[in-house]
Amino acid sequence: MAEPGASTLAEKIETLFRTVRRPNREQYSNEDVARACREATGETFSATYLWQLRTGKRDNPTKRHLEALAGFFHVSPAYFFDDRSEEIVAELALLEALRDAGVRNMALRAVELSPEALDTVSDVIETIARREAARGKPSP
């Protein structure tokens, strides 16, 4: 989910790292993303440079660098400039969740449920999420 008020370039990039994850739900490393951006642009794009963008130490990337980052994270380059970035990341988080076969299967089965049954399923999921949080398991 987007960080509330994520408005700087660094905050927006960091939100993408937290939202878009590998299929096993681990975060991508700076090197993974930098390598993909280098391959996409053919330009210099190091893990250090990406770290500087993520931390706000640098905040003026080239258009091609932003396009490469947007491509890697499956967002429009406008995400970095748009006031609707939180909405975009929320939609992206949903799409990322639906890439998980178990989540997708559950969502497809839920389409046929009544509103009351959906409320029950939501309550069960919320209870399990609270229990896992209490045991120190992070939510995806």
C-alpha cells in the first residue's frame, strides 16, 4: 500500500520497492532493479545510484531512468509526478496480490458468495492476520 503522503521521489520509489515483490514475496534488491534498468536503457544505472534515489540523496534522474524504473515496477512514468500516486500504488498492490495463484483462486471463488458470506470471509482473514502479526509474522 502506498505510504500516506508519499510525495517525494524517494518516497515514491521506496513505496514501489515495498509494494512490488518477487513471486516469493521478497523485496527486490537495488542491484536487481539497477541491472534491469541498465538492460532496459543501455545507460549507466548502478545499485548505488538507485540507493541514492531511494534515500533522497539524489533526486533528479533522467527521463530514461524514470521510464526504466516505471517499466520495472509496472507503473506509468506519470506515477512519479502524479498526485494520484497513492491510488496507483493501491491498484498495483492489488494486481501484485492477484499474481499469487492462491490469492487469485480465493478471489475468483469469492465472486459467487453473498455479501454476508464475504463479510464472514473478511472477518476470518482479519482474525488470522492479527494472530500472525502477534506472532511476529509480517503481512505480505
